[in-house]
Amino acid sequence: MLIPALRALALALVFIAPLQAARAATSTDADEQLRQVVLLSRHNLRAPVVASGALASATPERWPAWDVGAGELTTKGGVLEVYMGRYIGQWLRQQQVLPVSGCPQPDDFHAHANSLQRTQATAQFFVAGAFPGCHVTVEQRMPLGSMDPLFNPVIHNSNAAFRARAVLAMQRAHAASDLAPALSVLEQITRYPQSAACAGNRDCHLAASPTTFSAEPGKEPRASGSLALSSGLVDALLMEHYQGSGLPREGWGRLNSEAQWLALAQLRNRYQDILFGTPEVARDVAGPLLARVAALFEDRASARVTLLVGHDSNIGSVLAALAINDYTLPGQLEKTPIGGLLQFERWHDRRSGQERIRLAYVYPTLAQLRDALPLTDTQPPGRVALPLPGCAQQGCSPAQFQQLLQRARH
């Protein structure tokens, strides 16, 4: 839940920047009308987990302190999500999916978030931006601090042969990745060889540390060794960059070039791709969310707009299960950036009566995150149309879309 001070902040932020119509239309055809939208969002800016354990031991430096608990949404993350909620809300009203005024009714909008502080708070800040002054409930199915099965990116298949294939696929993806140069860059920034993790080892390097994988039912796909450690270190550095603590000396003064950031991003992105992007793993992990999206579009009693707030592993596995791997997000380093969302859209052609379903990735850029820039028609978030496999350029028919989701789950 949001504490009163943060809730007040969220409401105040709604009125700070001029409210302008969001011109992010996905169709230039005046005969098309947007009928339904499903938003699958990653939570916004959170504190990293660096106070103790492997990340604390992986550098002799002291990590900056945060004013929220490890893994919790920050105040700035709330600000950023208000901006995104306001922008998306205005666009949905402009497209006449939502009423142009007043508060949404249950058949207009529904929000469901994973039962962690950062996801629940993200959804509430989105709602505060999209519907200022309105009481909109965010669905929470599990006790706060536990994982909702819909968003829990775990292995569901208990078959031993499947698990063996999943581990082999991760091993092969890792072997095909040339990460040694990027690991060397990270090592120089963190001074890993001088860390407590290397105590007593004269020749200690991230690239020399082996990585092992597991795919146990009921648990997330896991990596241990240098790949997991490097991903955690990069995640912490990225969160600090987004937070913009006011310290000009990022990475303790050793992180100061675009080439370094590109190397770090390679480590983070490959970690996600290897664990959640191999086809068999992705189809298994993303199954519940894909089934939910399918049900929302199949049931015409669903709310016109549904917000689902989860994690990068949710978005990454959904995209991989749909065989959408080759995309770039201009202005971003991460493939599944903080505060970004997949936007599934159902469009109706007034002339033919036909419907098409399309997909886009809407996300804040690095500059928008770092500088907490309000999102407006003159300063919109990034938006990349993602072609759906097997469908025409203008999108999938409803039947094609259901078949695509069915294949993606098996």
C-alpha cells in the first residue's frame, strides 16, 4: 500500500505539468477505432539489493544508501509512474476507449498487480496519474510480500526431460554469448579482483567464474556464478543511474562513457535472454500470463482497459514465447526497461467490421527516467510497434491472435 505521504505526492504531481493531449495514435486510418487495450507493465524504479550478500562482497567500494528498503519502489519511481499513467490515460480518452471525463467504471478499467510493494505501488501511482481524484482499486490476490501465481516467473513443467532440455538450452545460449569483454568492463568499474569475494585468490576474474543453470519446478530459472553476479551488479548500477542521486561520479567515478554503458547493458540483457528467452523456458514460464491475455480478449465482458503490473521477466518471457526477439528500443539500454509496458490493442474497422490486434512497446527513455521528465505530446515516451508473427502488417485477426497465444503456450 502507498503510505499517506506518497499518496499525497502522487495526487499533487498530477497537476504539476500542463495536461496536454497525448498524440501517440497507433493508427492513421480515420475509419479505425480502438476498442480494447491490455497493458502488461514492468514496475517502476526500485532500490537494488546491495546492502549485503554477493553484491556487497563483489566490490571493495561502498554502495550508495537508499531511502527505501531493498526492492521497494522509490519516491522518484512513483513520480515517473504518475507521468506514464497520465500520458496513457489521456491517450485512451483521446481514442475514446475511456470516457472523456469522470472516473472509470469497472467495465472501463481494471488493474491487477503482483503482490509485492513495488508492483502494487506502481499500479497505484499509474492510477493516480490516469484518474486523478478517483477511487480505483488495484487487485491484490496474495498477501503483500508474496508472489501472485499469475506473475510468478517459475517453471511449471515437472517433467525431467523438459528440465534437461531447458538447462541445455540455457547452456547453449550462454556458450554462444561472447561476454568476456563486457565482464572485463564491469570488473574494472567494480574493482572485483580487490573485493572480499576474491580474498585469497590472486587471479580472480568474473570471466573465469563458471556459470551453472537450473530449471526446477516451482522455482524461477536460475543461473549461478558470474552471469548472475554480473547481472545483479549491472542492475544496481542502472538503478542508481535512473535514481540520479546527484552524485556525478557514477560507478565510483569509473563509469563515464557510452561504451561502458553499452557493455553493461549487454550483460543485463543477455542474462534475461538466457534465463527467460529460450523458447521452451519462455513458453512454460509465460503460460499463465498468455492465458490471461487470451481470456481478456476472448471475453467481451472484460474491461475495455486492463493493467497488469509485473516484472521484466514477465515481459521478456511473453515476448520470447511469442517469438518476438529482434527488436530495439531507441533511447534505451534495457530490452525490458523500468516503467515500460507492452500494449496489446484491439482495433475495429468501421467500414469492413473487421478487427485487428496489434502490439507495441511503450517505454520511458533513459533521459526521461534520469531527469524525471513529464510525458506529454511534445515529449512522449518511446513507442515501438512489434509485428506479431504470422500476421499481416496491420495486425492479427482475433482468431489468428488466439492461435498465436495458443502456440506460444505449448
